[in-house]
Amino acid sequence: MERHLIWLLTDYPARYPAERASGNTEKTSVCFWYSHVLDGGSNCSTVVILRDAGLSYAGLFRLIETAADLLAKQLANSYRPSTLCELVNSGLRTMAYW
């Protein structure tokens, strides 16, 4: 069976957390929407937190591409990604949120 999946970066990367009172955490969040035919074609989203200390614009987008590749790999293996995760050491770590 051929597997079809679609990932879409939904918006420009945003500082994480967004509250100004938190100060500079040197982190950025990106939100991806995805659809997968094995999941009934439903649309879901995943937010990935990236550590961006000292990165250039191009470096940040390389991290975004890495995150998208890792998420696509999870879906290709019929694993539904978590709603919130962080890119750590070239892997995705699930994060809890309140």
C-alpha cells in the first residue's frame, strides 16, 4: 500500500514562549499541520520547539527541515506524532503542556 502524507509549515517561526515576561529563552516554535490517509485523512497539528541560540536564518530553517523530516518518518511508520515536542540531539522528545 502506498502511503501518502502531507506536512505544511503553518506560519512563520515564533519565539517560545511568546510571553515577553519569560525573557529570551533562545527557543523558537514552529507549527506543522499534517494529513495522513492511514489516519482517515484527518488534519492534525504538531508544535515543535527548536533551540536556536546563535543560529543564522539559514541555520534555523535547516532545523525546521530536520523537524519536518523526523515528523514525516514517524507518520511513515504509522506513528502519530505528539502535539508538542522539542528537537533535541537530532531527535524529537515529547513535551507535556498544561
